[in-house]
Amino acid sequence: MLREVWRLNYMHDIAWVMGQFDEDIARHVKAVFAHGNWSRTICGGRGWIMDEQVKVFRNARIVAAYMPEAFGTHHTKIMLLFRGDDTAQFVGVFDSIPRTNDSSIGS
């Protein structure tokens, strides 16, 4: 059974993620959301939305990573799944759109 989930991304829709768990385990799975939107001014300061969303879930918490150069930083989206039998699964994705990986954009 799923015991804990760690999600790493610049921003999260915590309410949506928590709503994806099966109702049998939703209240029992610990969820950690690590994000880089720590500033109240960068990207419209939307980090406060995650602060508000996480308050609804007793089994969820957020961790902010200090990223002073938020723009132009390609960030990996990672999910770590920890199971009750002490095994773990790593799921990672990255931007694979040619336009976002073209270093000549903006030059």
C-alpha cells in the first residue's frame, strides 16, 4: 500500500493532487510538496495559494526551495512513491518541447 508521496515541482495544485488518491487511502498517505515559488512577488506571488490549499489536508505539508533565479530555470518534475513494504518508485519528467530547450530563444 502507498505510504508516502513526495512531489517536486515549481508549483503544485495541491487540492487536485490530493483528490487523485483512492478514497480508501487518501487520509492515510503522507504527502510532501516541495516547490520553488517561495516569493510573494515572482510569478505573481502565487505561492500563497499552495499555503492555503495545504491547510485543508492534515496529511500534507509543503516545503519551499529557495530559487533566486526563477526565470529561465528548467525544473524537473519528480514524484517519489514510498510503499508500506519499504520500497520506493521514482517518476521523473522533464520539458521535452524543442522550443523550450532551444538556447537561442531570447538571444
